[in-house]
Amino acid sequence: MSFQAYMTNIEAKTGQSPAALHALAIDKGLADEKGLASGVKAGQVIDWLNADFDLGHGHAMGLVAYFKGKRA
């Protein structure tokens, strides 16, 4: 599955675009404009995405990559 397919599936499942999820992560203190917030580990983001949006590990890791700047 391509990175873009992951992002499309995430939006279909959550009703939120990757950019909107990034904004929510920033609001929660898990991310900033440059990537993950200082001291935040990917596992914390994965746990949040699983708890609040029922995303699995692969999709959550796709969003972690997105938050870190991968957009292609």
C-alpha cells in the first residue's frame, strides 16, 4: 500500500484529514510544526490514535511519518 493510500484510508476511517489530525496532535502537545513535540515518542502518538480513532499500528505510524514531514 502506498503512503498516499494510507492517508486516504485514515481520512475515510476517522473523518479527519491528516492535516486535521496533525493539528489535534499539536493541541494535545504530542506534535509541533516540525514533527513530534520534544520528548514525545511515537508510541505515545500511536496510543492516542488507537484510543481516540481506533487506528491500528500501521496507520498510526503513517501519521507519525506525516507529522515528521513526509507528505508524498
